[in-house]
Amino acid sequence: MAALGLLAIAAAALLPGLKESPLARWILADTLSPARILPLIGLGFALALLDAHAVIASVLLFALGIAAALLAPDRLLALLDLNPKAATHLFFVGPISFLAIGAALVGSDRWRTGLTPPAALIVAAMASLMIKLSDPSLHEPAYTWTPLLVTIWIVAAVALMLHAFRRPWFSIFARILGSWLLAIGLLYGGASLTPPKPGLTPPPMPVPDVRPDIPQQQP
């Protein structure tokens, strides 16, 4: 699954017929940007460390998050529009995703089992909202389902691959990855909330006196 997806991405980036497509360019520049895929990689890592019951619960809540964002995006945006600056920062869907999955990864195994299912719900809803908010088309179905399939592919490929090669030290690396994701989410969100510093205005330039000289009349 990972190899087929990477081949599809390489084809979209290299083949002349595909790389000129607006949809392919948007997928490569937006959907596959680091800010979008890092929470999905973190979620896939968390799923690889769970037992079967927690995985089933996470998958169901992941699907519920996608459905909620696609069927009722206005209600979710109304919940996220608590900060007056939320609309200008894409409603902070990126920092919320980082914080949710980072909190699930950074704790113990029991902590991870309890927090990964709600984190899957949040990450799925935020990823789907980001797709809707960044859609450059006039609601073309391909601009919704294609990045959504890419999102599902990233989570599934990471989870299945890491589960197949699972090692005992994966739990330690999960905590390290969770701390990184938490730090990124805090920095990302804090930078969005910080008001810009007013720039120093230079002093006004002196206006030269361009009036013509008027000769004085002799008495």
C-alpha cells in the first residue's frame, strides 16, 4: 500500500500529463504538505501500537469525524469560531490536530489506548475541514474525495507498516514523536494567536522648498 501510494505521488509529480493537472498540483502542494501529513503520520503510529478493540474504536471514530466535517461543516466551524481571529487562521485546525495526536502519543500505553480514539475523531474532522477550507475549485467532487483518499491512505499505510514490523522500542519513539507534535502544535497555535508587532514608522521626509524666488522690489 505504501509503495503504490508513493508511485502514484511520483507519477503525479513527474509525468507530463499529470503534473500539469490543477488537481495534481494542489494535492502535491497542499494535501501533502508537512503541516497536513504530520498529524496523520502520528495517528498511524498510534494505531500501530493499539490492541484490536482500540483500533476498531479509533477507525469508527475516524470515519465519524470525516462524516461530521463533510456533512455539517458549518456547525463545526461555529464551534471553532470562539476566537475572533479563528477565521483568519483557518480556524486553527492545524494546531488542534497536532495537539490532539501529540497528547495521545506522549503518555503511557494505557494513556495512549484511552486517548487515541478521540484523537482519531479530532484529527479526521480537522483534516476534512482543512480540505473544505482550502478547496480552490467551485466545490468539484474530485477536490474533496481525492485528498480524502490520500488522507486515509497515509494513516492506513503508516499503521499497517509499523504494525507489521512492530518492535518494543516503538513505544519509546511514540513518546518522542508525541512531544514533538505537541511542541509544533503549541508553537503553531501560539504564533497564530500572537498579534503582529507594529512596525516602526520612519520619520517624514523633509519637503524641499520649491517655491520660485520672488525678487524684492526696490523702494
